[in-house]
Amino acid sequence: MDHHRADPRALSVTPMALPPSSHGYENAMFKRRRFKQQLTLQDRLSAWVKQVQQQAARLPPGAERDALLKKARQADVANHLHDWVKSPGLQPPK
């Protein structure tokens, strides 16, 4: 029985191209434009919740209305959690 071992030097390695340089021109293409929000995330979320609740109120009972109300509840809970976490009375766990 002939047992052949592969010579590790004989294994082919596929050359890999390196990504383009991050200096100069390429870097300018990926800069994010910053936008200063006029309202806080919590204020925008509260406004969105009211809008979605009004939209859901115009829909007949059903899956679409339920889905909108569920999203509104989740956003409202997120706002309440944020208020709770930021409250001065919150104590760290012991």
C-alpha cells in the first residue's frame, strides 16, 4: 500500500487583492453627513407613537391595525424605559 503525504509547499495559494488605500480620494466617498436633530429621539419617538396610533384608529380591526398598535406600544415602552434609566432615583443593583 502506497501512502502519499501532500507536500505543504506544493499546496497552491490563491493570491488575494488588497483593498484600496484608505488615504485620500477613497476616504472621501464614505464620509457620513452629520445632521443635527432639532428634537430629541424621545420627542421624535413620542410624535411617531401618536401618529401611528391615529393611523391605526382609522383602520378596521384586523392584523394590520394590531401590528401598528404593537409597534406603537413597543416605542412607548422604550420611551418609558429611557425615562426610568435616566431618572435620578434609579439605584444600581446590590
